[in-house]
Amino acid sequence: MKKPKTDKAAPRKRREMTNLGKAVQHYLIDAGLTLGAFAGECGVNATGLSQIMVGAKPIPRGWITIVKLPIFLRQAAAIQYRDAISAEHEAVTNLKGWATDTPEERLLVGKDEK
């Protein structure tokens, strides 16, 4: 017995653009960039950037340190991860015997290469 044909699948609901997404969209228009080209600069693919713009994916934390990104994206990432960064900073500064940026520390982390 054949299954009865059903009507078309329900259309997918389109997510509304977040404020960050709207800012990205305006930036792309002003800069004359495509979503794909800009996504490459951001270190994600176009689909990933679209998902970030509608809030389906979080802003990547690495955006804080990508100097070539527009400042509004770096600030958005910093705001999103502010609490985590503060907690990490507090944990590091509370280490007993922590000497900041001594010659020994620089050697330990490979900053002083001769």
C-alpha cells in the first residue's frame, strides 16, 4: 500500500537579524564587501557568519584579538566574554608567588628568544 502524499513541508521560520547582524550588514554595504569575503576575514565561512548574525551561534571569542576586524566586532566579542575573561584574569592574578613578566617567566613561555 502506498503512503498518501502529504502537502508540502512547512516553510522554515526565518530568524530575525540581531543588532550585531544588522551592524554587519550595514558594514558590508558601506565597505562594498560580500558576505563570503568578509566571513573569510573573520575566520568563519559564510554560513557560520550568517548564523552569528541571527544569533544561532555565539560570537567567536577569537574575534577579540583579530586586529584586522572592525572594532565593533571585536567589542561585541569582548562584551560577550567579559565575565569569563574577568574570571580568568582574577584566577591568574590570585596565583601565589606569581611574578609578572620576569626574565624567567619570559623564558618559560618562549618570549625571550635569543
